[in-house]
Amino acid sequence: MSNQLKDSAIIQAFKHMQVALMILGSEGQILHSNHKTDHLFGYDEGELIARNICDVLCVESLAELNAFIEPPAVDTLIKKIAGRHKNGDLLTLSVHVTIWIDADQGPQHALVLRDISNELKSEKLVRDELTRANNAIVGAYIGVFEYNPVEDTVIVSDIWRELLELGPSDDVDVQVEWRGRVHPDDLNAALEPIRLCLEDTHERARCEYRLRSRDGSQWRWIRTDIAVSQRDEAGQPVRLSGAMTDISDIKATESALRSSVEQFRASFESPVIGKIIVGLEGEILRVNEAVCNLLGYSTEELQATDFQTLTYPDDLEEDLRLFAQLKAGKIAHYEMEKRYIRANGAIMWGHLTVNMIKDADGHPEYCVSQIIDITERRRLSELKSRFVSTVSHELRTPLTSVLGSLMLLSSLDDELLSDEVQRLLFIAQRNGERLRDLVNNILDFEKFSAKQMRFTLSQKQLVLLVEEAVMANLVAADISGVRCNVICPDRTVRGFVDPKRFEQVMANLLSNATKFAAKGSSIDISVIEHSEAVRITVTNRGDGIPAPMQAHMFEPFFQASPGTTQTNGGTGLGLSITKQIVEQTGGEIGFESIPDETTTFWFTVPTEDPGGSSTH
């Protein structure tokens, strides 16, 4: 066969090979390329012939390509080189170059080309995935290890060593170290996953155990996950991979949660206080035995109803209003006294406390209600109120007659009465007035307690009312040897008050200030407007209020100990009534006291109408 025929046959075979091939001449011109090469670079068949290799490979010359071959070798694999597609896109190629000398045409090159762009992308994805996995392991502080059961050897990661508090220079047998640190009671449990995987009963297994700290001061909880990572030709496990994590914080949280649940369960099952778990629509989800005893229903009967059905109709509106505010997040909890309908139809008064329980996202989930039976307390309170009211009214009528008679006698000509009789009349009249004030205070207190006090508010020039109250207190001030100063930068300030009750507030505060002021000192009364209210203060100089007593000043029937101040009588209701009047007419009240210096009682009067006439 002639050489021409041989070359023709080689070229035909060359063109049909399923890899990208090309042959270069001595000047770098492309002598032959097959269809795979044409397709690789985006050319039509034959279009690459006579082009220079620099048109499709990113090299400056054929000499640069030759430089990859190190003599005496005649070929090389260029693992990564850039190629150029016809449309200008860059390709990442792997090129195997072979050089030989043709007797007629000189040096020639054969190139086998492969597009490795997708392979590189895949490798990058794998590398990125490995990087993320490694970052996750490091971030989660997971110790990784591999166990070879055939050779009984272990390879551990740096974090695994850190979990055992082993430094880089600590040359220890990690298996011996680990076994010696596992709690003796937990060693079998710690080894169980390895046994399960080696016996081929489990592909993966987990255990939790206690591990002693290196200094022996504490026990930490460890969780280990183990899986079969390699098998031999017979299918037997020859390599186990594991991950070790410190779960001490999780265990502590679980313990605290269990304790909290036990405490809640113990509290919920209280034999004294009725407990109900209520859904967001009022349905009863769970009850304790105490509430069943209180209301006379079985657990099943209560869980088949809702709190609306159990509530006395007259009390339902207020309960629903507060319940709606609780669900809307406007209040954190609420308390009220309400009536319940027992199974036998009887009415039970209960003190209700309701708290909202929210889920992890802060959304309302259910409510926990506590009910205490106050039926007997309410009955006794009503009896006491009726008794006090009756006694007070029975005292008021004859007392009015007695005081009227005393005043009439006092108005007679002095010559008709001896000095002794006049003295006795004065004493009787003063004590009668004290008794009248006592009865009035008791009646007022009962009205406030029963929410029956009525106020009629109107806008008044406040400094005039203050000055009237000061004038009414002048006699008491003269007797105590003190004087009163009214401070009012703006006499036009006005506020909404019930004039009669305002006079009562001022009388109580001025009376207290007068009683406890140092003799020869002055009482300062200021009237100053602040934003939406007028602030009125009454300041006296004296012993002040002892710190232990300050928290009780507005409590009913509370009086300062005679041993701490001057001896002064009274019912102990004045400041309590004063607080009720101020707050129920839209104001606030308080005091500041510095022992042995000054005591200031203050209250505010609204400048906007808080609601006009109202019954409280």
C-alpha cells in the first residue's frame, strides 16, 4: 500500500475518533482536526484547517506550548489551559501534547483535548460543600473520630481532643484516656453504639454519657453518634465514623424544664386553690380537683363547658372585657372578684386571677386561672358594712341633736352660766364635733369600699378653694403655733374638682401638717400647673415620717405611733379617704418625707374633664 493511501486511511480514522484531536505543523498551523475538535471550539467541519493554534488555545506561540514538554520527554499532559471558543467564550481545557519529527515536514504535534469546565465546577461545588461542612462542624464544636476495629486504632480531630481538654503536645493514648474519663456507671452505655454497629444490627447508633473533666472537678454530658463508614468485600464493617458533642447545657435545660413542669404540676394540683387552664375562646381545657370541689362539677363536666357558662350573668361583661384585653396583649394579667354558678344552682363568690401563657413566638396560647372561694369573706364583709352603716347612722341622728343643743346653750348670755358650766359646755361641744367627724369618716370609708361615693365635678379656680381651706384651718394652726403660706405663681389656674370633696382633701392634709409641724414653723401650700394637671403640695417642717411607716401611710386605720411623733388622736381613715377621693376624681397622690427636715404631701387635679359626674 502506498504512503498516500496509508495517510488517507489514518486521516479517516482520525476524523471519526470520539475524542477531540488535532495535528499541528512545524509553524503551529492546524493540519488536521476531527469533528469533536470542531464542535469543542464551535467551528464547522474543516473550518479550523490552516488556522494557527493560537486562535483556539490561549498561548502566544507554538514555542510556549513546546515549553510544557521537558526533554528528553516527547509528550506531556497540560492539566489546565485556557481555550477560546469561536464566539469568544473562554474554555478550560486539559491537553495531552505529543511531539514527533516528520522526515518531510519537520516537527509536528498531536493534541488530545478535553473540556474540563464542568469537572472544575463540580470540584468547586464539592470543595465548597466540604468547606461548609467543616465550618459547621467547627462552629457546632463537634469532635469527629474514626475507629478501625480490625487494628483497634482511633483517629480523632482537634476538636475531639479539645473536648477531652487535651493540648497539641499531650501525648496520650486517646482510647485509654477516654475510657478512664467516662463515668463508670455509663461506660457500657457509651460503648453500646460501637457494639451495635460492629455486630451489624444497626447502621448507626447514638448514646449519651457523663465525662469527667480533666481536673476531676465536674461531670459533663456528652452525646456520641456513630455510623458504619466502610465495609470489606464480605460486607463486614471495617471503619466506623463518629461525632461527639458536649450537651451539658442541653441537659441542664432539660433538668430545669423537668423541675419547672413538676413544680407547675404540684402547684396546679393544689388542694386549696382552684386551677383552670382556659383556651383562647374560653373553653376549659384542664381543671384540678380543687375547682371541681368548689363548683360541684366533675372533671368531665367542666371540660365540656366554658368559663362564660359558669359565670354569673351580671359579672360576665367585665370578665369578657378583661379577657379580650389580655388576649390582645394590652394587659399582662388581671384579677377580679366575680360570682360563679355552682352545679346545685348556688352562687359562689371567687377571687379570680388570670395569666396568659404564650408560645415561643410570643403568641397567646392559653390562660391559667386561679380561683379562691371568698363567699364567706364577702358575707362577713357585707355584714360588717351593714353593721357599721347602721351604727353610724344611729349615732348621727342623736349626735346632731346633742350638738345642736350644746350650740344653743353656748349661745346663751355668759352671765346666766358659770365659768365651770361654760368650760363643761366647751369640752362637750369639742368632743361632740370629734365624734361627728369620726362618724362621717366611717360612713365615707364605707361608701368608698362599696364603690358608692358620688362626685360632681366642675371647673374651679383652685387657688380660691385652697385659700378657703387654709382659712378654715387657721384656728388649729394658731393653737399649734404654726402659720400657713399659700404659693401660687398663676392665680388663674383651674381644674376639675368636686368642691366639697376637694375641701375634705385639703382639710385632711392641712390637719396632718398642722399636727406634726414644729412649733413656730410655717406650712407651705403651693398651687402649680403641670402639663395636663395642677399639682398642689402641702409641706411642713418637723420630725418627718419614719422610713418603716412610709409604706403604710395611705392604709385604712393606720396611725403613727405616739412614741415617734406628737400624741394626736384620730381614726386613721383620713389619708385613706383622701387617696380615694383624689384617685377617683382623676388625680394622683403621694408624699416625700425627709426625717427631721420636711414632709410634703402632694396631689394633682386634672385640667381636662375626666368624665363629669360619676358614681364610684
